[in-house]
Amino acid sequence: MALGLVDTSNRRVRPISELGRLVSFGNLQMTDPIVNKDGDVPQTVEYMKKIVIDHHKDVAKIADSLYDQKLSRFLRNVFDFVMTYVKYEKDSAFKEQLRTPLRTLHDQRGDCDCMSILIGAILYNKNIPFNFRVTKYTEYNQSKITNQNQ
């Protein structure tokens, strides 16, 4: 059984300026999204891993501020942080974009893989093991569950 979250709301994100000294955008040069035009899933996952390893220090202060010794609270803090400051925005068709954690925060938008890279970088800072799992959804395999007893 699997459950996926697709953010279809038109939610507003809070201004990134609220983070103050937790993040510095001085290192944004050379962080335009990596465009992986014809990349397959394994290649995309390898790029995602490399971005986390190469750029995790950019969000070290954020990881410290969110950290809790109880893993479930730490993970909730990370989820709440991303949902507060990053809006889901789908990549254009036939153009996979992978953003560094700083680029995602600066732009305050990204798709699932960009958000996953940001989350992965935060977890990597705290030595929390994780895996990337990539899925693809179509209109057919996105369905709503309704309570038939109502």
C-alpha cells in the first residue's frame, strides 16, 4: 500500500526573509537548476544524491534549528518547514529541473524532487539515513478515496 501527497492547493508561503541568519543567499552563483532533459530515473536519482552531498552545508543552520532528539518531532519540523517556505510547482513537460537546497529556498518553489533534495540535505546534516524513491503519476493513478458509509 502506498500513499502519496500531491500539493494541489494554492497555498501561500511565508517570506524567506523570516529566516534571517539561518540562510545566506550569497552562494547562489552557479546554482541555476540542473536541467536533465533526457535523463532516466536512475540518472535523476544520482544527480539528486550528488546535489545533497555537494550542497548540504548550505542548510546546516536550518538543520540545527529544526533538530529534535526525537526523530518523529524532527521529521515533523522538517515537513512543516518545507510546507511553510516552499510552494509546489510542477516542472514543465519534458524538462526535469533539479534545484540545490539554496536555490529551492531562494525561489520558494520546486517540484517533488526539489523538495526532496532540500529535505535530504537537512537530514544529511544530522546523519539521518534516507533514500530517494521516485514515482510518476498520471491522471489514471491519482484517485480520491471517499467514505462510502456517509
